[in-house]
Amino acid sequence: MKTNAIVCLDLRREKKGNAFPLILRLTHNRTSIAIPLGYDIRKEDFDEQKREIKKSYKGDENVTRLNKLLLAKKADALDLISKLKESGELATITVSQIKERLSSTQDKVMFFEYAEKQIALMNAMKRYGNARNYKSVLLAVKKFRSEKDFPIEQLNYDFLKNFEKWHLGNGNSYNGLAAYLRGIRAIYNRAIKDGLVDAANYPFSNYKIKSEATQKRALSAKALQEIVNKKIGTEHPCFHARNYFIASFYMYGINFMDMAFLKVENIVDGRIRFKRRKTGKPYDLKISGALEPILAHYLEGKESKDFLFPILKRETLMEQYKDVMNERKAYNAALKDLGKLCEIEEKLTSYVSRHSFATQAMMKDIPLQAISAMLGHSSLKTTEIYLKGLPSNILDDYNARLSLG
């Protein structure tokens, strides 16, 4: 009775590009069984004698690292076989049972389970934004995997490429894919920090997250003035949406989340002082004459601990985050109607106000460093990326200045 394990190609299952699955073949009592290793290799790139991948391999994974991984897999198998032999179990066990022992995930960290723990941890730390992002990532991966959990160490380059193919194949965008992949990367990085996976196997060393440039969502000064000048009564469905949009613009393009959590006590001596929930960066801005009447409307009859805007309805922080999500959805729907009311062709969303503030600041020749500080960016590079690719209507305005007539 001979029991062995070798690394080889499964020549029975040819894949695209004349490649074959790389497997660990277990042989026991003249019966063989294959354990897939997660890579497809061309026959000419595999050394049958040395049982390793040749340097001619042109894949994205490092050949030296891959061969070390193969040696480790084989060593694990031989170590298990040796232990089974010493215990006397080898004589009574089947090759399928050896595979089951070797492939057992009892002591391995499963991706779904680990992601769920991270979501719970983020909620416990009151980092509900991160928890929400992790949850959307987990749901996407579960759908991709047909609800079948897997060891986090199997999240390799091929996994990411297959996830990419699946996502785009369903008609989704590169930017949506990038959002999911950044979440997967964040979860994987936490697993490395927790000592649960080897940093040497980091799949994002070779896989690069791609995204597509999006059209900048900034309004012209004329369109902004249309919104400001539009007379809208307090009972109109667009009343709050118009006020939120203008208030955001005059408060350095404050995002909807930060605006929702503003309290009356944040207004001190004609200034608004608060910290961004995302970064903790402190803000201290003077209330302009254009902003003052909007704030006055919402301040009426409120005490210092009350929220300034009628966005948050519930008591607990988790419920308040849900309020923000629900109200932002309603806000964007109202902005769509506001755009029609003001005869603005550009699509209005909660983020358009922030982009418009940044673009108009640049048009007024405000220094990049000042714009960066106003937006709350941690570096000028972030601001440069943020302002990269001006909207066509802004370029048209620049072009008009060059008229020789």
C-alpha cells in the first residue's frame, strides 16, 4: 500500500488558452483523487520532472511565490499522510477521507463568517458607514459564490478575476466593481492584521483595481442662481431639498451625512463649528449673508441639543444612520423635481452641490490649498483628482473668454 501526493496538471480538463487546472493528486491504495489548487497553467509552462511552474509562465502571479505555495500544499499533504500512518489510521482510511481531512475548513477562517464578524465589530464601534459598506460587499460575494462560503486564503488573483468577470458580465460598471473590490481588500487587510492570512499571499499585489472616469457633476453659476432665486413656499415638496442644496453649497460643500447631524449648538457667534463624521476633521466657517435666512428658518423654536435640520427622526445612532439613508433617497428624488422646476438640464443629486462648490471655487481663482482645506481633503492630491476633468459647460465658458470678436 503506497500513499503519495504530487503536484501536476489535470490534463483531462482543458481550459481557455490551452491551459489546464493545477492540482494536488492524492494516491492511496491505487486510487487517485484531485484537489484543485486554483490556477490554470499551460502545459509548456509546467515542468513535469521538477513538478513546478517554469519561469516562462506569463501570468500575473509571481512564479517564485507560486512554487513556494505549491511546495507548502504538498508538504501539508505529506505531513498529514505521515501522521495518519503513525496513528495506524492510514490502513483503514479511503483516499476521499484523506482529501476531506486535508481540505477540512474546520480550522480555517471562512470569508463569510469573518466578514460578518467585521460588520458586527464596526456596528459595535458605531462605525455604521463601514458596517454598511462591508455588508454590501458580503452580499455581492455571496451572490457570486451562490451562498457557498470559502476559506479566506482561497481569495487569490484568480478569484478576483472571476469576480470581475461575473460582475461585468451582469452588465454592471467598473466603478461599481471598484467599490466592491475596495471592500474586499479592506476585509482581507484586516485578516492580515489579525494574523489569519499570510501577507505573502496578498492578491492585490498583482491585481489592480480599475475604475472609469465619471462626468463631473457641477453646475454653472447661472444654474446655481436659478435654484437660489426660485420662489418656493414652505408647503412645496421641493422646499427642504432646495434649502439643503443651497446650505450645502454655502457650507464648503458639506455632505448630507454631516449636515444631518448638525445641531443648534454647532452655531456659535455667527459661525458653524463641527467635525466631519468621516474623518473627524474640525470645521469652523462663517455664516454668510446668503446662508443666514435658511438657517434662521430651521432654528426657530429649537433648543441647543436639537438637530438643526429635520432629517434625523429616531434616537439611537444606528437608527439615525438609517434615517440618513432614507432621507437622502427622498432628497435626491426631490432634487430631480427641483431640476425640472428650475429648468436645469443637469441631473441634480446630493453630491452635485459639493462638486459645484469645488468647481466654482476654482473658477474664482481660489488657491488649490484653500479649496482642499474647505473640502476637508487630507492631501492636495485628493483635491486634484476631485477636480480632474472639468464639466463640458465649464470648458465652454473658458472657451468663450477667448473670443476674438
